[in-house]
Amino acid sequence: GPASLIARTASYWRLWVERHGVDFRDLPEEIGSLYRTSLFVMRTHVDQGGAIIASSDSQVAENSRDHYAYLWPRDGALIAEAFDRAGYPSIAQRFFDFAGRLIKREGYFLHKYNPDRTLASSWHPWLDLRGEKVLPIQEDETGLVVWALWRHFERYGDVEEVQPLYHPFVVRAADFMAGYRDAATGLPLPSWDLWEERRGVLTFTAAAVWAGLDAAARFAEVFGDEALALRYGRAADEVRRGILEHLWDERSGRFLRMIVPPDPRNGTAPERDATPDSSLFGLHFLGVLDEDDPRLVATLEAVVDALTVRTEVGGLARYRGDYYHAVTHDWDRVPGNPWFIAQCWHARWRIARARSREELEAALEPLLWVARRATRSGLLPEQLHPFTGEPLSVTPLVWSHAAFVTAVQDYLARRDAFEACPTCGSTLGTRAERAVR
């Protein structure tokens, strides 16, 4: 009867979440509790065919006249990476198989998709203001899926699962990313940003393209395609060099958010947008620069200072001057509403920079903020009201939960590294030094 079915269902999901149990011995209970809840929330948004929808919240349709029950390849890649980190590779593999069938013949993803693989609604135009055709893409989505697939393969080594994706997906996407670049700078050509609001040459997009090309070069190497490995590796090097030469701003001493190409109609110079943006954390977690690189340190310290919400709610804004669901234009006090993703990225940065157990424990502060700002049922919205702490936009946003899971995994890995390397004293050194050890 019903009682038996409910008990069996509860037993199954208890087994599912405890099968990859995490040692939370030195973590506050609220973080462990939200970690488990986050896994459940993530799992309930995975379609049996592999699509990972961004949110099942329907209330947002009242204001936005649309919903979030779509697959964004970017969200899917980062959520799949979180599943992999947490020990659920079969779910991630299902997403990669789904994405491999979505990629356009030319080698890119469009904005977003329905779970049945049809193209979803979009506000990205196919024509620019001059009436000329443009690709309505967010190129970071293409790079991130290839990057996440490589990390999946590197972690689990499932050759027979990944090999069918090599030519129809990896090579196709890498050929596009290697070709869709400016010959003078090596950087990707303009596309829409990860926030879906502006078009240009984004630092985050360039970092994602570098990560995707680097991953493709590694795939080509292990599958014996030496010529492709060389080509993709050279393209990745050129993108990274372009980031360091053209997206670094000497005047401000930090990386730009983006460069807006000149308008050929009036001959204006390229616009250098130095707006503090949390997406610059991507330079860290995508591996473009070592966490101790002084350019990265200067950039992210400036980002944290500029985006801190100075109210009782606290947190970190998405970018300065964020108008989406804005409740005030006092940008000095409230640069934008606090976003959970931004706080989790901040936590990952602090965890990577920790050089002692004390610093590592202090790095939990942003994650404690996340856990204490979740709803009573343990859901993480996209953002919060900066004065009341009430959820704004969709609840839950699966990307928020995945960012939390990934940040907790970063903490656990860092904690274990401290315990495994007692001779290092209060420091584990740079990433390169740790790799040598």
C-alpha cells in the first residue's frame, strides 16, 4: 500500500545521498545539511534524457512571462561538474550525451533548449543594429561543456562512454572555437555574455574558450590525434595570451570585464569596460591563472571590495550597477542584489588562497552566509532582496545549488591536502608546487 511505497522511496533516496557520504567532521551542520539538500534539488531537475533544467519554479512566469524550465548548456556543464565532484558520474554522462546531440553542425550551442532538444525561446537577435547577420550565441556555453567533459573523463576514465563524443562533439566544438577568433588578438569574436545582457569580448567567455580548447587538445592527445592536439593547443595559447595582453588594464591594475568592438558606422574606438563583475572569478576556477598570480589577486580583491553588499543582509553582488530586480540605485551601498553564485565563487577563491588551517576555516564564511540565507526548506534562489533577505527571481536556481556543492568539495579537498602534507607547515605552495609534490 501507500505506506510501503513511501518507505521504499525514502530508503532509496537515503541510500542515494549516503552512498557517496562526505566526511563533514569539521564543518558546521548547516553546511552539511544544505549540501545534501542541494544534491536532491539538483537531481530532481535532471530529465531522464539528460537535460538539466535551470529551475522548476513557475512563479517567475507571473513577472517575466516565461519560465526557467530550459537547459542552458552553461548551467548544465557547471551542474554536471558538481555531480562529478560529488561522485555521481552517471548523471553527468547523461548530460554530456544529451549535449553531444545538441551541438550545431558548425560547432556551437545556441542560447538554450527544451528537454526534448528543440530550440527554446531567446532574446538574442540574429541581426545587429546595421541589419547584418550575427551569431546569437554565448560562446562560453560551448567552451564550458567541452571543459566539463574533459574533467569528467580525467576523473573517471570511462573511455567507452566518452569516445563516441570525441569526433561529433569535441572536435566539432574545438574546430569552431579555434576558428571563431580575431586574428590580431587571438581572442574570441564578440558574443553575448554569461548574464545574457551585453555583447562583446568578455573575459569570462575568453577564459571558457581557453578552457575548452585546452580540454580539446588534451582529448586529441589521449586519442592519438597529434595534429589536432597541436592545433588546439596553439589556439588555446593564443587565447590565453590575448587575455593577458588585451583584457588586462594597466590603468586600473585589474582585468576588464569586456571589450566592446568599435562601431564601424562612426569609427569609434573599442570601449574598455572595467565594471567590477563576479564573472572574473572564472579566471581562477577555470585555471587561466594560478591563484597566486598578482594580476589575479589584484583583480579579485578589487571585485570583492566593489561588489560587497553593505546592508544587514550582506553577500556579494553579480556586478556593479546590476539592474535585474534592482530595488535601489544606491550602487555604493548596494552594487547589486546579492547572488548565491557570486558568494560561492568568492568562497572557492578564499579556499584556494588559504595557507593555514585557520585561513581555511575562515574561508567558510561565504558558505555559512549561503547556508543561513537558504529558505526554510533548504532552497537557494538566484538572488536576495538586499534589505529584507527575501528571495528574488527563481527559487530554487539549480546553478546556485551546484555552485555550493562545488565550493564544499573544494574545501574538503583543501582540508585533506593540509592533512596529507604535514611537512608543508602553514602553506601548500602554488598549484604548480603542489602538482610536483
